[in-house]
Amino acid sequence: MDSRINVSRRKLLMQGATTAAAVALGGNWSIARAKPSKIVVATSGGALEAAYRPAYYKPWIAKTGIEIVSTANTYAKLKAMIDANAVEWDVAQLDGAVAATFAQQGLLEPLDYSIIDKSPLLANAAKPNYVISDVVGCVVAWNTQRVTKAQTPENWTDVFDLKRFAGQRGFWKQAYQTLEIALLADGVPKSKLYPLDVDRALKSLEKIRSEIFWWGSGAQSAQILSNGDVSAEMGWNGRLIDLRKSGAPIDYHFNDSLFVGDAWVVPKGSKNKKEAMEFIALALDAKNQATFAGVIPYGPTNKNALQYIDKARMPDLPSSEQNYSRGVLQDFDWWGANGAATGAKFDKWLLG
């Protein structure tokens, strides 16, 4: 046999073995897979997206050379892409409870915690298929022209006390978060909030039903409080802080807060899973999270980030040491398992 033919056959067999090994490794071997030129990150846009750019996008591009294409995180589109096996997103930012719901529906990739360091994160922030990326405070807020200093509500029980001060109370027209607030107002300890006693929560809301102003968006909640349409409300700290600093007649605190947050996820079928995991790891880095918290008043989930944040910023952040102990973190997995049935029950009560 010609020796050249024999050498070619050996080379062909070696190449075949290399290709087979790459396939067996899921295509993650550098020989079989080139680095992508871009990844797609889906977010809710607005102020959150504006904070992501300096905190996460800029250092990611500088470190990897991989561009980021930002797109809207339309929830219905995520499921449709996965069902059609045509996933366009690599990473997505979702509400924590939505992430838990999608995880239970099998729509998300398992996170690779050999790449993502979960050791410095807040307790219960790291889940198998999603990781909480920031902490937002659903806070006790009031209009300072309609509520005197002596009447200032210290907790949700005070907000539900119609004898304490006159005027309507503002609540989000959703079961999510509102039912937790109703239970805290009814005296349920933070440590025993979950599993939610939905019937008790609805009875608590029933006591003040005639004085509830139902708001539908964060922007509306800020407007009705600033205008004095409501005397007190549940509101998100990020929506209220600029109004307070600008001199609007509103105030709030973190006593009795329900802490909620956004989550990073990787949609099932992402074409760039390795880079998606690496991006999430970078977005949870302490210094990068500190940059994020300096742009938007949402607290970091990496506890080490606090050392890099200006002390003057700490009172504004839900997860600072002075604020986080005053509230309770939402149980996202409870909502993932029970959200549909609970929402239906809440909607039926609204119509009652």
C-alpha cells in the first residue's frame, strides 16, 4: 500500500475523532466552536437598561471583544421562540417570579455555577435555572401633605389603619406583592409569610376595599402619590427616589419592605450558552454590581459589592446592611408554583 495513502487515512481518522469528541462535549471545545461576534441580551429597557450599559455591557465588551445586541424581553416571545426551536436570545432579564415560573415550565437552561460564582450572593438569590440580579424595595410610602409627622405609618399595619389618617391607599392591581403586603398588615411575621395564606390576605384587603386606589404601573403609583390622590401606598423605591429628591411631597422608608428583584436567565436553546454564563458571571461581579447600584437605586445581590459603594448611597439601597434586615425577600419559587391559581383567585375577588 502507498505510504502516502496510509498517512492520509490516519490523518482522516484523527480528524474524525476530534470532531466526534467536540460533538460529545456539546460543541464547547474551542477547536470545534468559534467565539461569537455578538450575544443577544433581552431586557425591559428604560432606566434598567441605562444602568446595564456602564455596569455590565461596557466591561463585557472590553474583556471579551464580543458585542452586545439589546432587545426587548417580551415574555410571550420567549416561549414562542423556544417552542419553535428558534431562540434568538442568549441572556434575558426577567422579573424574579416570572423567572421562577418559566423555570418550572422547563423554558430555561440550568445555570453553570462552575462559571458563575454564587458564594458571595444573598441567601436564596441563586437558583438552578435563574439568579436574582438586584434587590428592589416595595416600600411603605406616603404623601407628606396629607399625612402629618405624627401620623407617619411605621409599617403596613399603620397603612391599613383607616383611623390613623384620612384618604385612599394605593395598591398594585396584582396579586403578586399585594397579597404579601396584606398579610404583613394583618400581623403575619416576616419569617412565616410563606406559604402565603391567600384567603387571609384577601380578608385583610377586604377591610379597606372601599379606600383602595388600584394603580397599574410604577409611573402611575408615583404620580398618584405625588399628586395627593392617595395618602399612602405600596410603591417601588426606584420610582419614588427621584421625586423625593426633587422636593415632591412624598416620603418612604424600608420598614416592613417586601424585597423583590430581577433575574438573569438563559433561555432553553440559547446558541451561545457558554458566553451567556460568562456574561451572567460578569454581571454578578462585585465591582460591576457596585457600578450598577451607583446608577440606579437597586441593591446588589453580591454582598461584596457593598464595600465598593459610596457610604452616602447606602440609605437608598434596599440590600444595604441598614435596610435589608428591615424587610423580607419574596419567595419567587412560591409564585412560580402558585402564581396562576393565586392570580385567578385575586381577580375573582376584585370582581366580587
